[in-house]
Amino acid sequence: MLLLIFFLSTTIFKPREALSVRLPGAYAGERFRKEEAIRIWLGPRGEVSFNDATAPPDHVGEILAAKLAQNPKLVIALYADADVSYAAVSRMLDQLEVAHAPRVIFAAEQRRVP
């Protein structure tokens, strides 16, 4: 019974992601702590999600500016689907510029060197 209580109290459940995003691959990169980042998901049809809650694409800059005003050390992690057009990614980068985001990371799936 004590083991059951221990495992139930120490287990961390991963929240369900709002968008299903298939990331492009990369052979090198650095890891970041998810606790210090705002995750922005850009879906295959251009939909946007902040830390698993949907948001209108045109208001991303305003939302990020408010979050960065509270904690300027936050890292912005952009998870863009591999099928998203570059124009959609460019519009998202424009929104990040509106928010004056100092640190932006492009997330990718790690691939093994062939």
C-alpha cells in the first residue's frame, strides 16, 4: 500500500498536447528545460497552440509580450510541423519579433547520423 501511495504521489503525468505536430529532423542540437520555456506549436494547417492551449495566430506577439514582461528569461520553443509552409513559419517569426523575444529555439526530432 505504501508503494502504491509513493508511486501515485511522485508520478508526473504528461499533459495531452493540443496539436499533433510531426517535427522535422536534425542531426545536432542542444536540449533545453521545458520548465523555462514557452512551447508554441504550429500545426500543419497553420493552427497555433501555447503550452497546449490554442491561440489565434494574429495575437501571438501580444500574448508572448505579456508573458515575457512577467519573466524575461523565458525561452520560446517553436515546434513547427514538417509540412508547414515556410510562409506560416515566417509569419510566426514576425509575431515573435513583435514580442521582442530574445531567445527562440526551433525544435526538431533527433536523427541518427547515417
